[in-house]
Amino acid sequence: MTELELEAVKITAMILSTEGWAKSYFKAPDQHKELIDQTAKFTVLLTKFFKEMAKDAPNFVNWDHYNYQVSLDYKVDVIVNGETIANWDTNFIKVNYKVINNLIAAGAVAGQETYNIPLGIQSTDAIIQQLSLKQIAGLVGKSVAKDGSIIDNPNPAYDVLDTVRNDIMQSVKTSLATGATTDEAIADMQTVISNPARAVMIANTESVNAYQAGLSEFASQSDAVGKEWETADDPCDICQANADEGPIAIDDTFDSGDDEPTAHPNCLCGDRLIYQQEWDGLQG
């Protein structure tokens, strides 16, 4: 990273440290700091990624069709070249894998420190690497085959670049409607793609998801039997409903349908694990 990017990481981390995180994060302070630092780094990496992607914007559209002033009824997805956009999948995975790996490891280590169960889990463990690959591949609508290769997922739950593609398509529609020139349409697309709010939202949300995935792996290895949703400060209705359920079995889903935080973008809630002795007391 450049000196300017490192400074951006530092400032972003300072801002994140003031947010109203759920109390469970503070029970493993070193790992909470790691979560904040890696989220800040992820934000800067994504900001740079989308700026680079924006430079490729002229290749995302069939300008012959555009310049013929295609009617608004024309299928814009024919104008926008989805395959060219999809070529950025590999770069996304390459650029961001290490951050995701560090976040998943931080969540697993946080579990060890919080519950004083030293399993020796670390970022280089095979299971943590497998989880990291699965997590980063899922962000671009991919899955991981049994041999460890990344393959297309016909029914992805989420795809960062598909969201970008939809934003590009809407930008082209708007440009057509307003009679924008090719240069104007390209400039508008570049603004849409490189919107810094996109990087912030993805980094904030997916960092917590990765951290919680690591904590869930720790829960599995340490034989946790239950869990409880812990809200962040000033919780939304969705997260409050999850918390109001109280303790649930480890394999159950919360009211929102989630196995663990996050329940929505920028969610700062946490997951408290429950072990057999406490669970027996709760059931009695």
C-alpha cells in the first residue's frame, strides 16, 4: 500500500473504533482491534479496486448500439457486456482474499480468548483457508468445488459485481433517456462504479460476516450447543427481534433467518456462544 493508502487505513480504523459494537466484541480486545484494522484495510482495497474497475468502463458497453440511440424499450442488458464485467471476479478474489482470511482467523481466535478454550486455531489452518476461499468466492457469486477450485454458482445468494452490473445498466438507461453523449455516459458510469459508499458498505458488512464465520467455526470445534444474538447500540427492529428470542440451539436460525450476524448491511451485532452447562441450566 502507498503512504496515502496507509493513512486512509489509519483514519478509517479510528472512525470504526468509535462505533457502537455489541459487547461480545470487547471480550477479545486484540481480535476486535484486528477486526477494525482489517475492515479499514478492506475499505481501502475495495475503494482502489472499484476505481480501477471504473477505468475499464468504456469496455462494458456496446457503443455501436448506444450511438444508434436505441429506444428505452431495447434490452439494456444486451448493450451492457456482462462477460467483460465478470472478468473482474478473479481480480476481486486475488486482491481481497488475505483480508478475509485474517478476519475469519480473528473471529476464531476471539472465540478461544472469550471462552478460554485454546484450540490453537490460526489463519494458516486448512479449515480457515477453506472457509476464507468459500467466503471470498461467495462475494462474487461463486462457490468452491471439492477439489478447492472456484466455480460458478448458478444460484448465488449475493454477487458484488452483479450489483455493479445492475448499477451500470441503470446508468446507461439514464444516459439514453437524457441523450447523453458517449463521453458523458462513460463519465457517469465511472462515477457510479467508483462510488466510495459502495466500498464502505461492503467492507463494513462482509468484515463482520467473515469474523462471525470464524467464530462459528470455533463454536463447532469447541462443541457449543447454543447461541444468543447481542445487539449493537441503538439496534434496528430486525436485530432487536433476534435478540428478543434469547438463547437458541446452535444449529437454529434467528428470527431474521440468519445463523449469525450480520442481519443487514453495516450491522455491528455479535453472537454469544452457550455451552452445555449453561444450556442445561436454561432448559431447567
